[in-house]
Amino acid sequence: MDRQAIHVFLDACMQAKTVFNTLPALPEGLTVRHMRIIAAIGEKERQLKVSEVAEALHSTRPSITKLIKELFDRGYLIKQDDAQDRRLVYCALSPSGQQLYKLYIEKYQDVLAQVLGAVYSEEELLQASYVMLKSMALIRDIKEEDYGI
């Protein structure tokens, strides 16, 4: 494959990474990473184990645990220990977390749907998403020794 095509792909990845910068100003102390957790839990509309949130965000459990604690401390999440296995912790959106989800995630996605829907079909958008996700999975599997340096 031509290096120019790879360059264009990498540039598109870098620009796509900044898509969340177009969110409205977040409440003080919240970051895009916090909002991704709110989105992951809100989209499932049920309690999730911390490990399920980490998996949904392709992240590690320790980094997600820290962010979940911060969201819990701010009143956006409700945490519940599993009655039979105390190692398992479930989390769900609190009423203020649900409000945050509706305002920052659902409305944001509605605006994006209008903007992108005016240019792309749903099929084109899903195809682009598939290419990005499949490419990222392949790239994550590259090992340092593959570079031959």
C-alpha cells in the first residue's frame, strides 16, 4: 500500500480523535473521559460492572475505576457491591448522571445525526466506522519488533 494513503489515514485518525472537543463546555471538573463513561453506562440503560465499562471503552479496569470513583464522588453515578461477590462493583447513572447523559450525549448525537445525515447515508457512516474499528484492532496488535528497529 502507498505511504501517502497511510499518511491520509493517520491524519484522519488524528482528526477523528478530536471529535469530542466539539462537545458543549462540560461541567467543571469533568473531562471527555468522564463523559465516555457516562455514555457507556447510559447507552446500556442498566447497571454495568466496572469491568464491562472498561471493556466497552477499550481501557484498563484501574484507569476506569479511578474515573468511576470521581463520577461517584460528584454524584453522577450510583455504585453497588454484588451481594454474593464483594469484588464485583456495579455502577449506574444517578438522576444527575441521567440528566448529564441526556444533555451531553443524546443531544450531541442528535446534532451529529443532523449534520452527518445531510451528507452521508447511515450505511456509509457504519462502513466508515467499521473500517476505523477494524484498522485500530489490527494496529493494536503490532508489536515493537515488527518495526525492525
